[in-house]
Amino acid sequence: MPPASHCNVARYVTLRFPVLASEFGRQTKNQNDPRMVFSDLYLQLGESQLVPLLRTISLGKLKTFQMFDRLKTRLHLTKLNNESLKKIAPKVWQRLGNKEEALGQDLAQSILVSNLDMIKAVLDFLAVPHEDGFFAKDLEATKYLIGDWQQRVYTEFKGKYPDALLVFYVNHLAFELLESPAFVPMPQP
């Protein structure tokens, strides 16, 4: 159930979706730190995948989760609609290339809450306990992400969801929960 209109989305996400919750308080990593930073998830997908990811954003769900104005501000837009999301892609790509972590985090939150149906399906497939796509606050989800879980998820859901979205979510889970290297899907026969 989405938060009531008076609820703070950061508090709601913190309580219900720890994969996203860590992003609210995450500081931008030191530029000299060799570890992967959040914007690297987008950069590894490639510029050609940014527009398909932006197209998965649901403006209605952003409003439901009280994230519409936040994303509009983060993208430096006076008007946020589907057309402006497509047109802003080159500028967003440049900002992500400059390691603008806050943009990457807000964009990820927008993409993920817009695609909770996919998240629920993936978590069900992996047998990760959840409530409508949201983890329990104290859940240790890493024990469910074993073996070749990324490839199994990709193989199961390829064609059911946009490739860019599916690879983004698999990499997001790995980054947030395992801090593992990026997943590149194996070609299917």
C-alpha cells in the first residue's frame, strides 16, 4: 500500500524497501575511492539504454509515492512529462558521467517504484520474502542471492520486461546488497 499523502516518502521507503532506503542517506563516495559508485550502474548499461530506462518511469506512481517534484527538481525541469524525460536523456547522461550521485539515486528510486510489478515477480522467483515488492526492515536478503541468480533472473524474465530495466534491477540488487561487480547477461541460444 502506498504511503498516505502526509507521509514522508523517505521514511516510508526506509521502513519498507531497504534496497532503496540506503540511497536516502548515502553520501557520494570519494572520487579517489576505487569502489563502484551508484552512477556507474547507468554508465555500465551504456547511453543507449538510458532512454528505455527513462521510458519505464510512471508519472502517476511518482505522484503516488510523492517523488514527482523531487525528480522534476533533480532533473532541472520546469515541466516533467514523458516527452521531457526523453529529451533530457543526453544531459542526464552527461551528469551521470560526472558522477552526480544524488541524480543517480533519485533516478533509480523513480525507476524502481514505477516498476514494482517486475520487482515483485523477480523477488517471488528468487523466493525472497517481501510485501508487495518491499523488504521487511530486518530481512537479510543476501542469503537468497546465491549462485548464478543474476543469469537465472535474466533468463526467466527476458522478453517479459524491457532488457534495460531488467539488467538495471539485477545490477541494482547486486550493488546494494552484495557490492558485486556488474552483471552482463549471457547470450541465449
